[in-house]
Amino acid sequence: MRQEIEITGLNKSFGQGASAFHALSDIDLSIGSGEFFTLLGPSGCGKTTLLRIIAGFEEPSTGVLKVNGKDVTGLGPSKRPINTVFQSYALFPHMSVADNIGFGLKMLGKPKSEIKATVAEMLQLVRMEAMADRLPSEISGGQQQRVALARALAPRPRVLLLDEPLSALDLKLRKEMQSELKRLQSETGITFVFVTHDQEEALTMSDRIAVMSAGEILQLGPPEDIYNAPVNRFVADFIGDTNFLTLRVKGIENGEAVLELPGGKQASARLPNSISPPVGARVTAVIRPEQAEPTAAGQGDMQAVVEAATFFGTDTHLHLLLDDAQGFVLRRQNRPDQPAPAPGAKLGLSFAPGALRVLED
């Protein structure tokens, strides 16, 4: 895959001396052409700062940024083949939908015939043909978001940056727009760089995800790898729900740790390449709530008592207490013929080989 964005040795500090705030540290990153790439992390992790540097609104303290092989580190935003969609759609209230979409093309001095044709194409792309003459105040929030996207796509940038553009929408509309964004990216072939703190958005939309914390990229990879093989506790905890168990190592076999489970049974767990804990050591292992199955009491790999059940519509989360008093959450799909067990009920837990994974410290 050809690389659309290449970032090398990028650092960003605000202020000087001992009081300086280091927003980004030693960022090396390549984003492929036509990729839907997501920067994911909590507030203050540096993801928006990195996006602003790519856009040209901030200059890095050190490092090089290339777009399509060209060094653009010192270029302003208007000289980069990049457009940005912000949280605030910033539509011109006195302009129609069509005029908003064509505004950037007009500023670029494009011929009227080209502007008209491109606006018509963008309206069709975002399914807004019937609303071309309406003002922003006459359309919904989701429709305003589509107009903002169409305006950003109209000049056909090489890269489109999206800074948490769905955060102001309600849950149902946000899910609809997730599908729309993915469709638009697929149909246009433009490289999307998306910033969010929402794990579900990142998992459902991205080709690759960079998980960030404290100005660093902790893990980079496809959503499946990020979710199923987190490199450390922060990533495991930030990406979806998970159970953390402190377990003792009984041995190492075929590159996997043999761990003693609560209640005395043993199970194998995948090890990161970076560690090989000694026998007797206590390690942190993780297993996702949906990767364990309830069994009859006395059966399975572990035994537990139900403390509480939380109904989520499609599934119920059972909050359990294991034999050694460690907590465990089990996600159980709801079925009319299988009511959730009541608090105080005993049950067993089983899980497939590979579900349990040891984390780095």
C-alpha cells in the first residue's frame, strides 16, 4: 500500500524549560492511501494535537511530516492537500446547503460550471439532493453533518481529517453516521484520519487504530488485533470491557503460561513476546466478558456466585464473585427461554483455549 502520510520523529511541546508540557513524544507513523485510520484515546492524550499538526494548524517542535511523499512540515493549512471536519460543523447560516458545499471551490477560483457539477455530485454522494436550497437552520443535526462532509470532500483533498465529528449527535443518529462515513470513505477512496475517544466508533469504522496515551502511541493495528491482543493493561481496559485476574504461574509450555485459576484448576494463557514470567510469579491475565460461557455449578474452569445482573436489552451483564473473591463480569445474550440467574445463584464458567491472555506490566 502506498503511504499517504508519513510522520517521523515528531515531538510537540508547549512552553519551555522545566514547565514545558510535552503533548507528543517520538511519534513515528505511516498511514496508507485510501485507509480509514483512527486516533483513539482519552481526553488529553495528544490525538487532537497530532491531527492539528497534520492539518497545519500547529507546528511540531521536531520531526518531519510528509503527504504523498512531499515534505509539508513548514506549509500552512491552505497549502496542504488536506481538509478538516470539526466537531462544530461551522456552516454559513445565511447560505443554502448547495452554496455551503460550493464555498471552498469558489474560494479556489473554480469555474462556475465546475462548481455546479461538483456540488451536484456531492449532494448525491451524501444523499441531500432534495435539500440543496434549504438553509442550515432548516435541516437536522445529522443533515448538517452531511453538508459539512460534502463541503470538505468537494475540493477532492488527498486526506480528510475528522476531529470527533459525531460527538454532538444522539446515539441512534451517531450510529447511522458511522455507516455513512464508512460508505463515503469507501466510495471516494480518500484517506480518512478520524479522531475519537469512543471505542465502538473506532472498532466499527477503522482499517487500523492507533491507541494513544500521554502523547505516545501505545498500540497500532487492525481493530481485531487491538481488541483481542492488547499489549498492556491500559489498552485492554480502554478498548471495550474486560476482566483482569491476578493469577499464579504454574509453568511455561509451548510458549504459553500455565496459570492456576481461582478454585485450583489450571488453564493456558497466551504470553506477549516481551515477557516470560518465572514459575510462582503472579501475573495479570485478561479475558473479555463475552469470551466466557456459563455452565452448571460445579462444572467448567471456575466457580462463581452471582452478585448482580444488569439488563442491556440484547444482553445481560452478570457481576460475579469468584472463589478467591476476585470480581468477574460475564456477558450473556438474552433469550426469552433463559432468564438471568438471580443474585446468590451459583454457576460455573468455562472458556475456550486462547481466550485468556497475560499482559505486560
